Amino acid sequence: MKYITHNLEETQKVAHEFVDYIFSHQNDKKISGATIVGLYGDLGAGKTSFTQGVARALGIDETIVSPTFVIEKIYELPLQGRPFVHFIHIDAYRLEHSSELVSLGWQKIISDPTNLIFIEWPERVGDIMPEHIKINLEHTADGGRQIETFS
């Protein structure tokens, strides 16, 4: 799927559609464990804005900010009857080694099928990234964003 957005509202609308896609394809997963989404793109490309839209679509009312300094933020999902219990937002930008993420319990969180994990800068920990959905966010020439997803 490929989208072009021109403002925050459009980006978050695409994020909401992406959540619908994940829920409708949950049974198609060929791997066990958490559903992991890697957000790729330059600084300011919209990774956190997209994640905020996902959180809102999941019913999270808290203000979502990039966990750049805390690395990981875990949210309990308020909506019952959904396949996920936790939304985990990770920002690997400041990590120098993947072992730093491992020390936060990476293996445990990726093994739990009730976790939905969004990780910004997954290429920083590429050696420990399992199979995941990739979302690439880029700036467009007219100041918008291109959002492209790969399964």
C-alpha cells in the first residue's frame, strides 16, 4: 500500500486504516509471537505522527511522544475483544548496540502474541529484528509524506 499525505490528519487517517488492516489480517500471520511493525525513514519523516495515529485508533487517550530517551513505552489497550493487549512503542535511534534492547526484555516482548510493537529506527537493531511489517516514510517534494507498507 502506498499513500501520500499532506498534513497530520491525513497521516493519522492512514494509520487508522493500517490498524484496520492489521486486525483483518491477524489470522494470516505465519509466525508466532508479537506483531512487529518497523518504521523506516529520515528524521522528521512522520514516524512518530504515524504511531500517534495508530495509538489513537487503538483507543489510547494518552499523549504519545517518541520514547527517544526512555527507549520503550508500553500501553495497555482499552478495547476488549481485540487480538492485542499491549501496544509497545520503541525508539531505537539512540541505541548503539542491539544488546541494549535485549536488556529491556526484547525476547520476551516479541514472543507474546498479544503485543503489537511499533519500533522506530529498526535498522539500528537489525541483527535482532525478527520478521516484521515494514513501513517506509519519506518526505515528498511538495512538503507532504509518502507512506509505503511492505508485509
